[in-house]
Amino acid sequence: MYELIGLFIEDEAANVNIYTQLFALEGLKLDCLDKLPSTVDSYYDIILEKNVDFLIIDFHLEKQVTYKGIDVLREIRKYDSTIYAVLLTNYELNDFADQFGDYDYELRKSDINSRYKDVAAKIKRACGLRKENLMYRAVEIKQQQDIETIRLLQEINSKLDERK
């Protein structure tokens, strides 16, 4: 299996090493930003630069920045709606889930240490499906290009035949 790289967006540095080591046990590489950008605008460039397959985002980032984790996800999803995202929160999920917005999996921060294997399995499945879907889409695009090339060649051929 290919290496899956995730970006962990959190403002508590103490958690970074723990989560990185836990997910490494499951074969996932978890990268973290040393310093959060001052605005959400540059996150998608970071995703591309680091070749990120999935995200783990803390809902609360207010200790370092003025935006929330869900704002980061919304910005990234403007450009890539398929990237898998785990939203970490301290809220009771049933009470607030509809307010958080567009994410794939939610997890209470207090549960990540005990549920990291389950989360890693979900990430692997989702990223595998995403890669397959991207490959199928690339094949579809190639087929459409081939069909268009054949159509153009047939058109050119018929015009050449008319000149004979």
C-alpha cells in the first residue's frame, strides 16, 4: 500500500507528538504545522505542497489564530471536496454536529487516544476510495480526449476525401 500523509492542524503542541506516534503505529504519516497561518487562505497551498491525503483538524484553534478548524476545512474544500477530514472537538457531538459543517468524521478530542485504530482504519478506507475515484476519473478524461481526437481525425479525413 502507498504511504498516506495527513496534516494535523491543532494548536496544542503537546498533542502533536502523541498523535503522530499513534498514527505511525497504524502506518499513517501525520505531519503538523509548526505555526498556523494567520488566515485560512494559504491552507490549500500547504495541502498541495505537502501532498496531503487526509486532515485531522481541531475545531478550536483560537489559542493561536482568530479562525476555527471548520473554517480551514471550508477553505480547503473550496478546492478539493474529496479530501478526507476528521474534526476534533470537545463539544458533545450530538448537540453541535449540524453546526460544524462539512467534514467526514467527528471525534471528541478525549477519545482519540483510545480510538486511533478505528480512525486510522476509516482514513485508510476513505483515502483508498479517493485514490480509486481519482484514477477512474483520469481514465474517463483520457477516454473523452481519445473520442474527441478520433472525431477530429475523422473530420479531417472526410475533408481530405472531399478534395480528391
